[in-house]
Amino acid sequence: MKIKRKLFATIAMVLLAGAFTGCAKKEAAETLEPELSASIAEGSEDILESLAGYDEEYVNVMIEQYEDDGNTNMVNSLDTWLNTRDEVGTFVQIDGNQPTSVELKDKQYLVTVNAIFEKRPMEVTIIYDKKGMISNLEFAPVYTLGENMGRAAVHTLIGMGTVFIVLIFISLIIGCFKYINQWEKSRSAKAAPEASKAASAPAPAPAPAAVAPMEEEELVDDLELVAVITAAIAASMNTSTDGLVVRSIRRKANAQWKRA
């Protein structure tokens, strides 16, 4: 039974779209003849009336069939219709005050049907491909001026409320800065006594400087001084200078000759 309902749903949609397919194939240019336009408009109105008369179970069967065919556009369109039908209510009639318009654009037929439903009017756009098959459906409920103003007011309140919430949040963050500053000052105050104690502690005595050893005075080049000292040493030792060799002369710190 389910397979038969799927098959019948597919055949029904093809028959509704095929009411003007033969006429559509004759149209090659981006213009519409009055007879063709009237035929497409009448077929589109019939499609809308038929779709509005289907119950939810039958529409779900159609959705399953389009899912099997991989036609995501029609699946999304029928899902939109199921979500919209509760808002507009039961179909009443086609709006005779706003005739159905047909437009040929990019080798597609765009048909706008204005219909009256129980709760509110709705503008339905049916799009056909170049073969005359339905490729997409768009549903746009018509709201009154008061409803549009109310929706605009709600959107405005939401936007302004979001802005004010963000501003309040920012002001709270800025207000917390003073507490952060106080916390930093308290930490600095606690660290100050420790720094003063470290500064008042006696500094360690500097290590005594190492006494540089007295450098030996190499007087090899001072021949006269070497000769005098050699002669003095030889005289004091009562010997000859031949056996004496002066290699270096070093000053003695506590020499007694300084007091002579």
C-alpha cells in the first residue's frame, strides 16, 4: 500500500506539471505568449489547490519519493510547506484581486500565485525547469502592517538588548580594575618591609686585597751598578771579582743600609 501511495504521489505531481509541458516546449525565446502564460498560470493554481488539499501523511509520502529520486529542492520545499500550513490554516481560494503572474527567466518559468487561506494570505512561487517539471516551491505568508511593525519591534528589542548586555558586561570588567589595582598595592606593601630588612642588613666586609709580590729588579743592563756591587762584595769577602757572578739584584725591604 505504501509503494502504491508513493507511485500515485509521483504520478499526480507529473500530471499536474504536465498540463502545460507541451506548450512550454514550444517557447524558445525569453518571451511568453498570452495563451502559454494563461495555461501555465491555470496549471499552477491547480497544483497549489491540490497541494493544499493533501494531508500531512500524504505529503510525507511525497517527500520520501523525492528523497529516493535525490531531488533535494522538492524535499526542502515540501518540508517548508508542512511548517507553514499551520500558520496559514486551511486553503480558501485563489486571490482574484491579484492575478497569477508568469515570468520566463533563464529558461525557467517563475509563477507567483496569491492565495487566501483561513488565517492569512500567502504568496506561493512555483518554479518550473525548461522541461516543464516543478523544480522548486517557495511559500511566503503575507503579514499585515501591524504584524510587520510588531516583528520589527521584537527584532529591535532583541538587538538593543544584546547591545546593552554586552555594554553592562564591559562596564563590570572595567569596574573590577580598581580591585585589581588595590590587590597590586597590597602586594607591594607586603613586599616593602622585606625589601627594607634586606637593605638594612650589614654588607659583608670586602675581602682583603692580595699583596702583590715585589717584583725583582732585573738590572742586567745596568753594568756600572753591577760592577760596583761586585767590587763591594769581593772587598767584603777579601777575594777576587773573578769568581763572582751577579745574576740579579733584589731590594730587601728591611735593609739596614737605609738607616746609614
